[in-house]
Amino acid sequence: MKNTALPLKRSWRLNVLATVFIIYWSLNSFAQPGPQTPRYAYPAQLMNELKQIQQAALKSDYAYAQLRHLTNNIGPRLTGSPQAQQAVEYVASEMSRLGLEVQLEKLSVPHWVRGQETGELVKFPGQAPDTTQRIILTALGGSVATPAEGVTAEVVVVGNFDELNALGRDKVSGKIVLFNKRFDKQMAAEGYGGPAYGQSVVYRGAGASAAARLGALAALNRSPGGGDFRLPHTGAMRYAADASRIPAAAVTAEDADLIADLVTQGPVRLHMTLTPQTLPDAASYNVIGDLKGSEHPEQVIIVSGHLDSWDLGTGAIDDAAGVAVAMQTAQVLRQLHLRPKRTIRIVAWMNEENGLVGGRTYAKDYAGELTNHIAAIESDLGAGHPLGFNVKANPKALPMLRPVTQVLESSGATLMNPSDETGSDISPLESSGVPAFGLFQDSRTYFNYHHTAADTLDKVVPSELAENAAAMAVLAYAIANLPDPLPR
């Protein structure tokens, strides 16, 4: 999933109320069309085909079989790794087997490798003689290494950027800064995992440069997630041009609490060693497979997920699941011998996690054809039960999709939620005016495992994965067969 997020500008409760109002408005816009939004009814044949697609996808284990292979057989797929290349080759082969027209879109992607990572408290109040306390941490993607002997320094704990800046250079220079911003578990439990993540992940992204401006030797952030099982959460960070590059890592929630408590009692010194390397950029690929349209093959609906993952787990929920359900769209149409009127293009994006090279390169390479891109759909919020779709499109498009929600009502995926967040990889297309749709999934537990060693196959419920596949396939086929393209 997208690695940078803006902090909330208002309280989450106001955001909840606003979202409820928007969903209420969007649903009522279906039920009460005005003079500019005519009621849409699909032909009986199309409605029957959509129901066949839904039922076939719900009964199929195809997506789960692809997910199992990508995770258990291939494993972690960080860009530049042998596993990422193996995943490209596997998905391309499988798309060809399904009868799609397959091409590999060449990319130049970051190649960062993790190396060793250790941490221990070497001085703290009440310390028993000749002992240390181990700290569980993990390097952030893109971090520079510590010196070979590591870094040893006093830890300064802050809750936000304002607290850091209030300390000033005198109290930060030569120290390690810990950004101890808690993940809002209550917000996530009520279905707003994304906003909860956004409030805390900003310190992962920008914390190191903020600390470096005040002379810090290294930066730590409290892991932005809800699963307190002493699991550190990795993810991309970014260095600002106006600050020196210092080592950056995430610590577990438990160890953040430990350090914060000890600091209230007296000085705490931490020794940490990170040995990551940034190697020369590597060649990789977006995997693109077309199921050509029967009437308008030049018009394209993208159905997608991202193929790369972080290296701690096997990237099941982030985002092999998205690739698997996208592939099932093609598989189920082949199974039912259905050919869309417009081209359905399956895309397995590369490098969402630490660069977005795949999405940006595609938007650049196809810039002259984007007016014929009718819609872009992505799944990148896990594999939980789908509630519908987040939508960034002309509001006049929503009534055109009401029959889709009728078909998906039996599996509870009826929401068409206007949103600025649909999917990182399709965001460059969205910026060019392409109507964008992101599967709106149950995210209550997603950030317990996101970017951790626990992002593994067992976290995926097969029946819920099938629900996601059904929702994606139904929406894609419906848009591909509308009499008129969705309005820009």
C-alpha cells in the first residue's frame, strides 16, 4: 500500500461523519436521479452475465491458488530481488496461459537491500551491572547504514514534529530521536484504518530529515500499526534535500513504550547497527495482459494490484492478494466464455512500495492513449471483506454504476464512496482524469500485519478473497460493456 500519507487535519470523528454523509449522498443519488443524472438500467443479458461472473468468482479458488504461489513458493518480492523477477516471469506465464496478449513494460527500479539490524539499550535507570536490553527494530526502506561499529547515543523521545522543534538543536544534536506517535487503534477498529495509519506514518516518512536538521545521529519511529506483538513495521522513508542522511529504523510499539518510560526516569543510551545497501537501479517490469474488446479494443479498463512487496513477510495482503484477484477477472471471463466490448487490461504493477516507478512509467508511456483509458481499478488494501469501491470520478458516473451495486448486494459490496484515495499505482492515471476505483475493504486488522514479518498467506480468508475477486470482475466487465464510456 501507499507509503506516504498526510496527517489528518480534523478529528477522526468529523471525518467519520463526513464519510457517512458522502456515502448517504452517493447512494441517494442512485435512487433519486435528477434531470442531469438519468436512471441507468442494464440490458437483461448484461445483468445476467454480471450475476454469472459474481457466482463463478465466489465459487472459484483460482485467486487463492495464485496468492499461495506468489507468497509461499516465490516469497518476498522487493524490487531488484530475484523473487521480484521470478514473480514477473510467473505472472506473465500465467497470463499467457489464460490467452491474454502479454507484454512486459520495462522499468528501472530502486534496489535496496536490508542487511543486518540490531539494537540494545546499553545504559538506562535501574540497569543491572553488565547487562543490556534488546530492542526490536527494522531499517526503513531507503535508509543509509550506520558506521560498521554502529551508533551509540542518548535517546530523545518526542510525540510529534512540534515537540522536536521545541527542543532545539542543543537538546537534539548528537542524539537518537524516537518519534513515539501512537497508532489510533480505536479509529482502526471502527473501520478507519487508513486515516489512523495516515496520522502516524508521516513520522516514518519524514522523521529522519526532521531530526537530522537539528543534528541527530539517527532516527526511530514507533511502528505505525495496531498489532502489538513486538513486530516492527518497515516501509519507505524519504530524505529531504536540505538535511543530512542519517540511519532510520522503526521500533516495535512495546519497545517504544519501554524507551519512553525509561527516559522519564533518567538518561537512556541506545546502540544500534544497520547495514542496508542501496545498489544501482535494477531492471524490472510491469506485467500487462490484455483481454481484447470485441467492439472497442482501443478503449481500456485497467484491473490491477502491485506485484512487489516488502522483504520481511511474503506480501500476502500487501499486495499479492490484489494481483491475484485482478488475474481472476481474466480467468473467470475465460471460464464463462465472455468477451468484453472494451479491452480489459490486467496489470501487475512493480515498485509501488518504494518508488511508484511502475505507475508513473505507465502513465508516461501511455500518455498519448489516456483519453481511451475508460477506468482504472486497483486492489491494495488487503484481502478483507469488500464493502464496495472508493471512487475518484465525475459524480455523473455513479448513477451509471447502480446496477453493479445491485448485483453485488448479496455479498455486501454496495458502497460507491467518493474518495481521493483509490490506489497508489493508478494515482498518476487518476491525475490525468481517468476514472479511478479502489476496492474498499474491511481494514480493521489490516495494519496489524501491514509491512511486517506477519504479512503471510494465513492472514487471508479464502472466502473473502473470492468476494474481492467477484467485486472487481463485476465492476470491470460492467464498465467494459456500458453503451457509453464513463464521463471524465
